[in-house]
Amino acid sequence: MLKFNNTYIGLGKPFFQRSLPQKVPAPDLLLFNSALANSLGLPDELQNDNVLLSQYFSGNQLFEGAEPIALAYSGHQFGHFNPQLGDGRAHLLGEVLDNNNIRRDIQLKGSGVSNFSRQGDGRCALGPALREYIMSEAMFALGVPTTRCLAVVTTGENVYRERPYDGAIVTRVAASHIRVGTFQYFAARGDTDSLKKLTNYAIKRHFPALLVEAELDKTIAVDGKKSANEISSQQVLKFFSAVLSKQIPLVLSWLRVGFIHGVMNTDNTTISGETIDYGPCAMMNAYHPETVFSSIDRNSRYAFGKQMSIIQWNMTRLAETLLPLVDSDEDEAVEKIEPLLTQFHQDIQQGYLTMMAAKIGIDEPAEGDGKLINDLIAIMKTQKLDYTQTFVSLTNSLTTSPIEESLTDVLSEWLPRWNARIESFKAAAHTLMVSNNPVVIPRNHHVEALLDSCQETGDLAALNKFLAVLRQPYTDITDTKNYQDAPVDGDKNYHTYCGT
Ligand code: AMP
Ligand code: MG
């Protein structure tokens, strides 16, 4: 059985509220992620018992040792600070050590109201629950750091949005649910003691190597004696640096595969650097940095090409919360933390160049490669070239097939430059491109068509076929070709919604 051990509860009262999932009338297991379940050590006899799984993953029955809580957090939503968010429709059941001894949060989402629900009903509709499952599985297979879904259970109840929908509960597995907004919650209340607790906890959980370093520091320090909830300025800065380093592979892998998160609010930005909250996310088809699908993102704040600057904005908000732990003099604290943000800016820019270079087969970008990449992107933008397909065509042009005629024309000036650049290491370039350019992504029109058909017919066969393809996004398998097409209308009328 899952062995729960709930360290977050040890942080004490201001961090959460105890809250039980609300029972549902007819829980029915729709999707179950056995690969993930295996990694968590969920026993086979439970995995084979759909009735019991439905009970557990609807919250109708609690696992032994689970102590459900709703977490407190704040957040900047579209740039505006909301001091009081928190889990309004989610229950953290507790933590489990996976097979790699990594602590994972097991959370139900759509499991009923808590004290943080405000006007919300605490519930989740089936469509968004399925969407989170599909998208997070696809992202995981694409090599993007992400929270994952263990199960989707329908509740037997309707959820009312603009019309009634089937209700569902999705089980989310995450490295933790500590967000930038969690730090903001305590900073907004001037609760430095809790900020210290949270930072120490986050270090222990996500960056244990820093603890070892601190121990080493202590052995040389003369006055190494510290009370339980103390943290040195150095340690806070190291922590912040570690958080920054997790955000780079996160956002760069989004940009690599064409993912638009859609709602990069600070409450949806984890300290662990995992993708969280698949509400209004979407995939880009034709390349354009301004691509936005979210119906509520009216100012295009979270457009595809803005994600690198938004993560820096979010990290600056995190830095602000840490100032009192860095120095009692705020100006001094700013002076100490600012260089880390400057460094972050440089690192993410450099990382972007390296990531894009890999997409065209170059391992270590040299002088001139920035221009080569920018020129390609500029053509893709003006010619409205499909992001995924273009890189696949370029990849294949090194081995199997000549580049499509449509591309030869628009890339007539660019292709010879690129070919000359990689001429001396074509095989290595090809290998690099194969592992950086997916042949298939969860295209919006395919995802939506499957969500519609699942909800109408309840038949999951087509969805499972799609998932099988998405689980091998760098390999052309028999069914891959069925999902590679760009939408005929370029998704021009496609809108995503917050998954409420
Ligand atoms: P999200 O858009 O999922 O990031 O949610 C933002 C905030 O709204 C969080 O505090 C959620 O818990 C809360 N929320 C979203 N949907 C609901 C709902 N149906 N009932 C209660 N709270 C909700
Ligand atoms: Mg959220």
C-alpha cells in the first residue's frame, strides 16, 4: 500500500488547513497511470481493483496514513497580487517516497471545497481533468519537467459551468506543491518566521545538497550553533540560486516543444521547477512568438515568446519575499540578491541559444549561430511555418528524405548556410536533432477532438491510442502519422479556458 508520511504538516498551522475531500455519489475510474503507480509502489492487487481505486482516487475512501490538507498560498494573477488563494478545490492527501526515494505529493483536484474556495464549487469538469492527464503525460514523455496524473475518476455528479458537465477528480503527483505564491503568502503577512521555516523545508526537500554544504560550513564556523529555525543569508542566496537553476530547463523545454503554459501566475510556478496547472495551456502550430490561446489572457501576457521574460518576472517576485532573510537592511538585501537575477537573465538567454542550436544540430553554438537561428525563426514567422513540422523536415533532410518543396523555396537562402555549418558533423547533428525535435506533440485539435468524443461516448479506445503515440514523441511509430497534421484553420478560433 502507499506509505504516507506527511512532512508538510510538520510546518504547522499557517501553512494549510485540514480539510476532507467531499464524498461523491458514483466514483468511476476512467484513466489510471500504471507506469506512474508502479514508480510509487502501488501494489498490483490494488492496481487491479477498479472499485477500490475509484474509492481512493475520488477521495471517498482515505488511504491509511493520508491526512488531507488544503495548502495556503497567494499569487500574482496576470500581474495583480491576490494575497488569499490556496487550494480551493484540491486536497493534498500526503507524501509518498517513490522507487527512487524521491518524495512525491499525492493530491486530489476537484475533490470539493475548502476554506480557500471563495465563490468556487471545489469541483472540476471531466474535460479539463482529461486534458491535464493527456498534456502532462505528453510533456513527461517529451522530457519536460512536470507534475503527472495518476488517475481520473468521474464522480457521478454534474459540474455546472456555462452548462452542466460530468464531474471528475484528477490525482496529481508532484515533487511538491510549494509555489512562488507560497512564499508570497507569508511575505504578504510579514511572517518572517514562517518564511524561514518554508525556506528550510524547501531546501531539505528539493536541494538537500545545500544542507550538506551548510554542515561543512558549520564545521569551520566558530559560532556554528544555530537554533532549529535559523537560516543564514548565504544559505538563502544559495537556495534562490538553486530555484533559478530549476526554472531554466523548465521554460526552455516548453520553448523547445512549442508549449504555451497560458497562466504563468506566481501561484502556478513551482519551486521544484515542474510544470504545474494545465488549465489553459496549448501547443503552438505555426511559429509566432505572440501566439496565445487562453480566453482570459487578453493582453497576451503569457504568449509563447514571453515565457522567458515572465519566468524572470516571477523569480523577481520570489526574490522580494526572501529579502528579509537575506539582510535586515532592505537595500543591502537587494544588493545581494540582484546579481543572481542578472546571472539568471544571462543563463536563460545562453540556454535559449544552446537549446535552439540543438534543434538545428549544433551542440555548442559558436559565433554566428545566433544569427543563423534568428534568421530561421524570422522566416518561420513571416512564412507561418509549422514549428514542429519544420524541425522534423530539417532533421529528416539529413538522412532519409530531401526537404519538402514548400520549404526549399522559403529556405533557399538559409538552407545552404545551415548545410555548410553542419557539413563536417552531419551524423552527430542528426542524432542531436532527433532527440530535440519531437515528431509528434499533443496538437490542440487532436486533444479537443478526443476530449469531445470521450465525453460524448465514454469510449476511451481512441484516447489510449493517442496516448500511446504521445508516449514516444521522438519515434515514428505506426500511428504517429495520424496525429502530426497541423490544423487546417491554424487553430485561429481556438480558445482555452482555465480548468475550473
Ligand atoms: P487555477 O486557475 O487552477 O490556478 O486556480 C486559481 C485559484 O482558484 C486557486 O486558488 C484555486 O484553488 C481556485 N479555484 C479554481 N477553480 C476553483 C473551483 N472550481 N472551486 C474553488 N476554487 C477554485
Ligand atoms: Mg493553479
